[in-house]
Amino acid sequence: MEQLQAEAPRVRRWGRHLARTLSDGGRLLACGNGGSAAEAQHLTGELVGRFHADRPPFSAIALHADTSAATAILNDYGEHEYFARQVRAHGRPGDILIALSTSGTSHNVITAAKAALQEGLMVWGMTGPAPNPLATLADEAIAVDAATTATVQEAHLAIVHALCAAFDDAIGAGSGGAT
């Protein structure tokens, strides 16, 4: 938790940037595998729904959640293109991709980050210990230095909640009971 405290200024900056982007009509795309997919979906759910106080919904898409697109992409293009093809479809210059990988080595997440950079999206990585390919590739990354995958995932959840709080503060949604 001490390490996460050191990342608080970055998370607040991300929250302000995300608020500007989404308030201006941009999108957040999020991807990850397994537990990281759950964290990606948790984040997008908080932005489309609400985190603290009631506020307008914002465009946030968890790329693993469209099972029909997923199975078609996996069948026709293979696992490496699973997220990248969706980034190319949904992402626009100025949008943001948050890529989560506890190892920082997930090929489909790295390929998505590369596609996002090619399409003009900002890429934020949330990974386990650095150095790793995703942390190196991302515009910015929070690399959690923890010995186990479970601890990295727990830290990522804390970061997701802190990012949502920073986002709500930036758009003036105030605070209240989190969902």
C-alpha cells in the first residue's frame, strides 16, 4: 500500500485527464485477461454507471465483454488480435486505452496497446513488477511490485477505485457511498 501511495499523484492526474477526455465525447477502452478482465469491466461499469454520486454516464468499453465479437475475432484472426481489432474499431485519436496485465507480458494486451498507439490513443498500463513489455510500451504505467498475482490484482482494484474517485472529483460529482 505504501507503493500505491507514491502513485497517488499519477492516479489523480489520470482522473483529471480521463474526465476531460470523456466529458469531451471521448471513450475509455479497457482490456485484460482473467482477473484483469474483471478489473477492466469493474472500471468501465463505474464510469457508465456511477461510482459516488449520481452523474451522467460516460463512454467506457470493456473489450472482453462482447462475446460475439470475441469469438469471431478469435476464430478469424487469432488470439493476438482479440483486443487489437476492437481497439481499431472503437478507438479514436485522443481516446484512452487502459491495459491491465499482472505480468505485463500478455500478448493480446500488448498487441492492443500497440494498435492503440498506432491509432492515436493514449495508453495507460497497469502491470505487475517492472520492467515488462507493457509498462515499457505504454505512455504511462503503474507497475505494482508484488510477489503474487493476487496481490497485484488487489492493488489494481485499489487503483481502479482511486481513479474513479479522482474522475468523480474532476467532474464535480462529489462524494457519497461507493457502489
